[in-house]
Amino acid sequence: MAVITYITTVQFDFGAVALLAQECARIGIRRPLLVTDAGVRAAGLVDRVLAGLAAPHEVPVFDGTPANPTEAAVRAGLQIYRDGGCDGIVALGGGSPIDLAKGVALLAAHDGPLQDYAAIAGGVARITPAVAPVIAIPTTAGTGSEVGRGAILIVEDGRKLGFLSPYLVPKLAICDPELTLGLPPYLTAATGMDAISHCIETFLASAFNPPADGIALDGLWRGWAHIEQAVRDGGDREARKHMMAASMQGAMAFQKGLGCVHSLSHAIGGLDPRTHHGSLNAVLLPTVLAFNADAPNVRAEGRMARLAQAMGLADPAALPDAVRALNARLGLPSGLRAMGVSESLFPQIIARALQDHTHLTNPRLASADDYDAMLRASL
């Protein structure tokens, strides 16, 4: 059993979910709310997780998490939390239920509209240690939200905003690769490319953070080397283990910052919540890689060459095409148009991307014209 303490504590192993009851007791959660989504519940994972608790039938469950979690869904979960007299949250699922759980944990102890706590509204300083404790149990290998200090939520006016605070980091992450064995191929591919994009974007970000760089490169190696096998054979335990590690490492590293892939995907996801975040990242990544190749820190520190080495590529200039080719082999969309994103949305996407919290951490500051060119190249 690997017990890792970096940002938070992680229990990582096949079968680690059996530790839930003892970890609730250790953290002091006596009456948890379980936050999940309908798909995770239909897969039987809710019953499997609850079976390890002393009184599983007494645990209230909120399974109404949408694919892109909204403030309305956060408030619906909050009502169940309050009605049940809960004192903590167990988040079970992909990044959406985990982010929604963080939203419930935030509003359980803070008044006012959710947007008041968004990073771009100066909300970081308004989030206090009173946030309810969260235990996160991922069932996908993508967002890494189980070890992240942020949540991405759509507020009432339709903006997809980032909420960032060390107090939003789950008290514990239980990373059990066994829970991902039944994940369908497309979701394995899309969430896996989300993890890979995290590792790449954070490594290219200009902030000085050598530990994050090292974690990102190792996570990239794991994700790039094992994603195709995980998609081909969802029961391959070794591939699933490495993909879950890559997901966790991507989020451990992106404390350093992300970039234009995410400023654009957050903007698109807010305008069209039907789009899958990981698929958007996969489609946008090649163009943003090409844009960032000329960033001063990227050139000076040979960062493209270091990415290429982690990915087993001889030529750093081949990075964008290598990602496009991988997307095709994984059966992901060929471009934004295939995802239903039209040019008519570009002005709104660009306006939102320029305001996104990940815009300023890209290694090369993008203008409105730069974003327009990136979107057109990604069609």
C-alpha cells in the first residue's frame, strides 16, 4: 500500500476503497453525504463503496451531478447535506462529482452566491478553513480533482469559473484503480487525454516550480505510454494503475498553473455544457503546443525537447502531430466542428478565455487574435 502525502494524503492501491470507513473515522466524518452521478450509481459503484460503511442505508446520496457541474446542482446537493445533518462529504466519480462536492463543501460553511468565491472575482481570500471535509474517490483517470485545490463550476450566469483554495483540497484521496476497470473506451480515452494535457500544460507554464515539473514529466510518461492499452483492454490492471497515477500526478503538478488549452476548454464548456472537457483538451492541445513552442522559457529551457523525451519522440517539432495522431487512434473527435462548436461562438469563447484564471499562466500571453487563430486551427 503506497501512502503518499503531497498536497494531501493519498491511499493508492487496488482495493484501497475498503479503507473508507477507517478514514472517515480518522478525519472525524460521522455522517457523510455521498456525492456522485447517475452513471456511477448505475454501474453499481455506489453500493460497492457504501457497503464498507457501518450503516450504508443511512448515508444520504446525491446523484444529480451533471457532466459540467452547475451552481444549481451544488445547491441541490447542499440541501440534502443540510437535511441529513451531514458533517462531511464522500465524492465518488470523475472530476464532475468531485468538483461538485467541493462546491457543496464550500457553501456548507460560506454564505452568498457561488460566484463570490471564484478566483477571478477575488474569491480566493474569502474561502476559509470552515469548508466541510471531503474524501475523494475517483472512478476515472483524468481530472485529478481528488488532489487538486480547485473546482470548476458553472455559476448562475452561465460562466464556467475556477474556485481555488488550499481549503478545497480533499482531506484524503482514495485512488483505487480497480474502480476504473469498467470505464468504457471513449471515456477512458477522453479522461486520459485530460490527464496528459494537465501534465503537458503545467510543465510548459512559466512559474518556477521544479517539483511540479518533475511530477508532470513522470505523469506524462505514464499516461502517454499506457493510454492506448487502457483503451484497448479496459481490464488491463497495469495500464489502469498507470493511468490513475498520471491523472493524480497531473493535478499534483498543476498547482503550478495551466494554460490556453484550459482557458479555451473552460470557455467552451460554459457555453455548451454538453461538450466533454477531456475531449476538448485533446482537440485543442496540438494547436496550443505549436503556439507555445516560441515562448521564451520554453525555448531557453528546452522544454519541448524534454516533453518529447518523456513521450518517446525523437523530434520536438513533431509534438503537435503526435498528439493529433494519438487522438485519431483513440477515436476522439477530429476537431471542434465535430464536437458541435461553430465559428459563431468564437467571440464569446475568446471573451471568456481572456478572463479565465488559466489564461495568465500560459507561458506565452495570448491575445484575442491569438485565441481566434487557435480556435480556427482546431476546427
